[in-house]
Amino acid sequence: MAPAGRRVGPAPWACRGVPARAFAGKRSALIIRASHEPQSNRRDLITISLAFFFAFVGAGACQPFVISYLSDEKGLSPAWAPLVLSLVYFTFAVFRFFIGFIIDFVGLNRAKIIGVATYALFPFIIFRAESPAVLLLGSVVWGIGAPMLWTSSLVQVMNTAAPNRYGTAAGIVRGTVMAALFAGSYLLAFAYARSGYGAVFILASGLGVVGIGAMACTPRRRFRRERPDLHTFLRVLHNREAQAVAAFLVASGLAYGIVLNGSKTHIEVHCGKEWLQVILPFCSFAAIVSSFVGGPVCDRLGRWPSFAWGFIVGGIGMVLAWAWTSPAVLMLAMFLIGVEYAIVPLAAFGWLGDNTSSADRASVMGYIFCFRDLGVALAIQLRGMVSSISAAFLVFAAVSAACAGAAFVVGARQTAARRG
């Protein structure tokens, strides 16, 4: 077997404030890719992207129907109905944290299949279950399966990508997901208009089954892995760069969940309901384009400048939405907010690829991205408590500005450290 790689400079996990002896004997996380790892395999990327497309054109896109269906058809109270969906994201966040242990136990290849299978199962449970307990159990099952799908798939995509194309590879997968959500929203809306809620959830479940078939065609890979342990978590917890990335993901998740959902009311009040289907798609369109284009840009521009410019663009969009309410300005604002939603996770994936090896990539990805899931889950619960969406635009514009400034500072320190 080829050697694991050689060390390159000080490891980013050689954490400030953590005694060096705590990690005595631990290898550096910043490792040149092992020569035995496959490079730039297109079949991996194509089959995984197809599996994600069918999972998200169905189960992913049916989420807007879940709360209204549970309220209108199942008779759940306004407190219970959102809980079913928010529990998915809270479970997602918790199990994302432990995903390194789960993948180590289940295996990378099985984790992908199990994960995509839960995307087929959840819509079926929502449609058929009568007991609130069963509905919540379905949420937990999906919340466990989702991090298995995301983490195992993206680990394989990044492990088979060239070192200078981590952002590009992740951007293709995320762009496919964004395109699936966009197409699924119209497909399922058509199914609802023709046959009601039943058609929505049965179609979503059936598309998920097709996703299982696509994932089964993914090449079975074996990558060098280390058994997850407390040391990896401590290295992440005490690393300033990791702390910054986690904070950026929380801010991005909260802003997207609260601002985008609040934008519906904002558009209805200032432009009328007839403008909803004209203005809101600009956000989805921007997320699709920015995912495919932003990945290569992130690889060329660098991770920290990508974080900074992503937040700057999104912050400008929020200021525009707060200051002006004409349809044309709101279209531009939604487009800019969609750019931020796409670029920030891509920069995070690129940073992960740069600073991990195949041995610890799953664990570190779980530790970092569980914060984004917490942000989305909190947004689902808090969005009903936001009394003024205009104030939310202004608050999150300020948060975006602060994150952009922090990204520039961290990037400048990293550059100075390399020169020193």
C-alpha cells in the first residue's frame, strides 16, 4: 500500500490553547492525498449527483407540503405540525455530530444506500401514519438517514476529486440538489393541483426509490479511515479556523431559514400575491447557478475570500429588500440572498477538503456541519416569532457584514502565517 502521505507545515488542528502533549502521537490533519486514493472519478460524481437529484426532487421538495398537510388533513395543532419537520433537522444535527462513528460502524457504501432510502421512506410515513408518535418516529428516521447520505456521499466525492477541485466537486452535488428542489417544487405543485396531497407524497416516495437505484450504481470504494475518537473533536473544537467556519454556517442557516420564509409575507404585503411566483424563484435560480459556478470560483479565489464575498453579496441583498420594495429590486435582492446561501457551504466544503484527509474527513465534516443544521432547525422554530421581517432583513444584513469582516481577518492572518 502506498504511504499515507507526508506532513505539510503546521497542522491546522495544532490548536491554539491546547497543550501539544494532548495530541502527542497524533498525525497532522493537513496531509497531501495518499497516492492510492482514486483521483477525479467521473462515475462517482455522476451517480451520486443523480441519486441526490431523485432524493431531493421528491422528499426534499415535498417539505413545504408537510406542515399544511398535517394541519389540514391530519388535524395536528399549529404547535405539533412544525415539530414534525423541525425534529428532522434537530435529529440531523445531533446525528451529524456522531456521523464519523456511524459510518465507521456501518461502512461508507452502506451508509449511502441507507441514507437515500430514508428519503424514500419519509414521505410515505407522512402520508400513511395516523399516530403523532409514528410521525415523529419518521422524522427521527429521516434525521438519522440524511447525515448518512450527505456525509458518506460528499466524503466519497471529495476523496475522488483532485486536491484543487474540492469546491468544484461539492458545487456539482449542491447545484444538482438546488436544481432538484427547484424542479420538484413545480412538479409536486402540479401533482397537488391534479390529485391532492396523496399524489404529492406517493410521487415523492417513488422518486426516492429511483434515487436508491442510482446510488446502488455508485462505485464501491475503500478509503483509509481512522476510528473516530475524542482527540479529533478536541482538535476541531479548539481550532480558530474551525470555530469561524462553524459560526458562518450557523449564521447562514439562520438567515436563510428566517429571511427567505419571511420574504413570502414581505412580497405579499408590498407587491401582492401574484408576484410570489415571479420574485421568489430568483433565489433558487441564484443558488443553482452559484453552486455550479461558485465551486470553481471558490477553488481559484480561496476559501476565506469566498466566505467574505458570499456574505457581502447576501448582506447587500438583505439591505436592498429592507430599503426598497419594488418588484424589480426584490428580484435582485432574492438573487443576491441565493448567492450567499450557495457560496458559504461551498467554501466550507472546500476548507474541509484542504484541511482533512480521507482518514478523518467524515468525522470533521460532521462536527462542522452539525452547526448549520442547528441553524436551520432553530430558524424553523423561530420564524413564526419574527414580528417584523423588515427588521430581520436589517439584523441579518449586519450579521452578514460581521461574518464577512471576520472572514477577511482570518484569511489575512492565515496569509501572514504562511509568509512568516
